[in-house]
Amino acid sequence: MMPPEAPADQKANGTPPPAALSCLQVLKNRSEFLAAARARRQAATSMMVQARKRPEGEATGIRVGFTCSKKVGNAVARNRAKRRLREVARAVLPTHGKDGWDYVLIGFRDKTDARPFDKLQQDLIFALSKLHGSRK
């Protein structure tokens, strides 16, 4: 059974909504966030991206976490920024992320919630290309 908010064409052919197709797992433990914080990081205009390659056998797939400090604003502003980060991660990480990596997306004040969505996507793609590029 399809959820009531699913588009009509998806209800008709029985395919799940796009959010259900996501191959992302969400980081929930503080230790996972701290491990990513000790690894590589790359700033973009609207966010900071921390990335860590997991050791063999730890977990499979792409895992992602989201955070916004109180510097971003009140609870409404933080939640809006995190919602936008979640959406951009769903759009970009399945194609540009790497299997076996953890990513943490950190929102910036006055930038994450105000930046156009296509620019957010470009920022994340830029950060991922820098993080996965060869290190010298």
C-alpha cells in the first residue's frame, strides 16, 4: 500500500516513493559523529562536510549524519537547515558518495537555509570531489 502523499503515477504502478529508494543509513551515535570529526573535512559555501572511510567489516553502504549548532539560530532555523541538508544528501550522495564512507553535513548560519537548492547540491558535489580527490 502506498502512502497517501505519494504521487498519483507512483500509486498506479506500485513503485515506492523516491525517499524509500534511498541507499543511505543515518548516523545516530555520538561516537560515529566524533569519528567523522577526526577524519577529512571540506568546507563549501553553505555547509561543512566531514568524511571518513570506515575500516573493513565495520558496516556497509553510505552512512550520513546531520548537525546544526545553536549558532545557526533557534530551533526552527536549525530544523529547516537540517531538513534541507537531508534532502540534498538524498539527491547527491547515492551518485557521488562512496560505499564504505561516513559523511557528516554541518549547516552554516544564514547560508544553509537561504541558499537555493541547486546551489546546495553544487556545494555538496564540490566538497565530495575535494574529499575523494587524491591527497598529496
